[in-house]
Amino acid sequence: MSRAIRTKRTRALVAATLVLALGALTGCNDDGGKDEGASRPSAPGPGSSSGLPASLTGQKLDWKACPAPTPAQGMGDAPGDEWECGTLKAPLDYAEPEGETIDLALIRAKATGGDKRIGSLVFNFGGPGASGVATLPAFTEDYRTLRSRYDLVSFDPRGVGESAGVRCLSDKDLDAYYATDSSPDDDAELKAAAATNKRFVDACRKNSGKVLPYVDTVSAARDMDLMRAVLGDRKLYYFGISYGTELGGVYANLFPKNVGRSVLDAVVDPTEDPLEGAIAQAKGFQLALDNYMKDCAKSGPLCPTGKGGEEGNRKLTELLKKLDEQPLDAGDRKLTQDLALTGIAAALYDQEAWEYLTIALNEAMRLNRGTTLLMMADSYLSRDPQGRYGNIQAANRAINCVDDKQRYTSDDVDEQMAAFRAASPVFGEFMAWGMTGCTGWPAAGKSEHPRVAAEGAAPIVVIGNTGDPATPYEGARKMAKALGKGVGIEVTLKGEGHGGYNSGNACLKKAVDGYLLDGKVPAAGTTCS
């Protein structure tokens, strides 16, 4: 868990990988609020696309049948015949638009509504580092209603999957990396952790040094505006989840006049620095864990965390301490302290995974076996049964470290440790050490905070879930405010898990679909439960 810096994974992404891993156990207007009717290809709108060479803005995408996702993109089968894949060329460096280019992997399913088509609805599933090409088809049914008026489109952002994907350690070396203790208890462990981090950073520099300065969120937002133009849309219609909300906010800041109907779900707080974000996330995961333990306690003696609360925290910290001293057998591998915590965190993204967490914890605590928790950790880390890793964690670090100027040291961790432990007796210490992940990174960070103010943009629906572990609920209100008056429209879901739309809540789905399909802007402060 502490290896994943400022991780903002989506409910959809984590749920999909958990299902795979645990299956064995079980005409456009400027006003986004008006009906926009059928979309026709038109000249590119204002923004970066208009300043790019015609070789990029005028490119024609060659859509073909999609193969199965590559190991770098993650687990999964080839999508059905309704899906097409293509490649978009974009500048490596937007400061040199006629210079070297990179290929961005895209996927789409065409709208089914004929002349009622509005345009392309572009999805980003967060991470940062999630492959949209691998993720979107897994949720065909979730977005089928939206497909009635939109082509459903997603992509691997720069640095991710098959879009100049960041490569660092080999699969074998990653197994060793994730098994290493990242929350050092003494000087020897501190030196070992620093050496492990240096090996990771050096591998990223060696294998991906050329792209590392250019995988930032601002460049990804410029990629989306190029994508909008090439797809033939005057406006960008957008659905961003988790980190995808930050990307959507940055896009709105850069191109407010190009914003079409947009939804931000599981919202990143744009006002926080990495330290503040990490402490807030520790609180969020602890809240989700507390809610799980309260629910688990209803099963009586079968619950591995007892009555929850202090008793549950004690049982979990005792398990983690035991694993620090002696990892558990998990087939031909070992369940370490770090991997166990990662497995626990993965299950908190979706309430439907709570039953698997109970199974996994009982197995570890009562049977001294770590198989199920390790499977859950593998799903989070994008490791398939053949031992091949996706690049989501490498991309996650690369994107965060080039976005953020801040570089934290072990002294900073020591100074803030009390605050992290107060935020979460289970997750706090591990998340505190995660702050050092950008130490020694070969590309400089670019900003203190993402810029999201978007005066003049169409309304953007901003969804906060009160039980969200990874992007705490308070971030939605702060994003809505930062976007600007009349732009950010806050909608609340009183629920559990990461994100809202894919939770199945009918009230929330009605509010979102009403805006995206019919232009009906929800009333600010709308609450669903």
C-alpha cells in the first residue's frame, strides 16, 4: 500500500480485478445544460489543438478490432465485436509540437441511438495509471444507457499501458520489490528501504527516462483536447473517475470553452498538497475499514475483527506485526506485511468485496495461510496469475512525481508520523512512508497543486461518496468550489466504496444520466442514499 503514491484507483477498476482474482472463491451548443442533439464533425474548437500542426489535428484514426489487453494494460480477454481500437499520435513535448510524437492507445464503442447521437463520451478511470483500453469494455452494461447517445471512448493516458508506457523493474524484480518492508522499524530497515526505492528509481530512469518529464497531467489534458478535435467534437464530453477527476479539472482550466457535459466521480481534492492528501486518504481508508468492521461484527464470532473499533484495529495491527516478523505461506510465495495491507486496502474500494476480506482475514488469522490476501494484493498491483505485472504502479509514480514539486525525506516522515498514526492506526504508518516515493526521481515536479478554476465552462457534475476510502468525501465540495460558481455542481451519495455511479444507486444514476443524455443539470446539493 505504501508503495502506491497518492493512489486514486476507481471502484470499477479494482472491482474488475478483484472479480478476476477471487472468482475461484465464489448539433452542439456551448451551454452544457441544453439538449445538444446530433453531433457532426466540425472544425477544432479553441485550445491547444488549434496550435498543433495539421499532421496531428488532421489525422484520421484507423479503427480496427481490438486484441486482448497486453500485460502492460492488465488482465482481461479481447472485448467483443462492438469495440474498436485505434492509435492517436500526440507530441511528446507540447512545447515542441512539431517534434517527436508518441502513440496513444484508444478504444471506442459506437453510439446506438442513430441520429440522437451527441458525440464521444471520453472516460478516464483514474490511478493515475489505469488503462482505459482494458477497463472500459469490462463495464459495458454500466454505461449501456449512455451509449444510446454517445460513442463510448477511453484511452491509455501517456505513460500508461500501450501509450508510451513507463517501464521500470522486471516482473521478477517487482515481486521482490513489493515483498520488501517499506515501513522501516530501525536503521537497518531504513537503509534497506532506501536502497529498494533507489533500485526502482534507477530502473525507471534507465528504461523510460526519455518519457518521464512528459507524462504530467497537463500534457494528458492537452492530449484529450487533441483527441476531441480528431474525433470530430466541438466539445469534450467527459466522465472522469478518481484521478480522472483531477485530469478533468485540469482540462476545464486549460480549455473552459471546450467543456461539454462532464461528470467527475470520486473526486480528488485539488487544494491539498501530497502530504495533506496522504493524511486525508489515511483517514478515508480508516473510515472505510471502521465501516467494514461494524458490518462484520454482525456475524458474531465468525468476524475476524471482533466487535470492531479498538478491538478490530488491535487485531489487525497484531496481524501486521506478526507478518513483519514472519510472513505467511501463500502457495509458492509469501504474504508479507506490505502485501497484506495492500490486500486489505483493495477490498475497501467496493462494499461487495467485504465478504472476501472476511474470508481472507479468517484464513490468515486462524489458518496461518495468506493465499486469499495475496490474491487481493495481486489484483490491486495488477499482477496476473502468470506473474506478469501491468504498468499501473510504475505509471502511478511517474505521473505523480512529475506533477508534484514536493519531495519528502525520512525526516519529514518522522515529523508527520504522529499525524498519520492519529489518522489511521492501521494504515497511517505505511502511508506516511509512501510520501518518500518521489525522493530522487529523475524528472522534476511541475506544480504545488493542480489548477482547476474554469470560469465560463459548462456545468460539471461533481460526485462525492460519504464512505469513499481513497478520495474522501470532502474533496468533492472543494473541487466544486474550485471549479467556480455555476460550474461545479456538487452531488452527494451517502454510501460505501470508491465512487458513486458504478455503485448501482438508482437516484445517482438518474441524476447523472439526466445531465449527460438530456442536459438536465442536477440541483446543487442533490443527495442520494
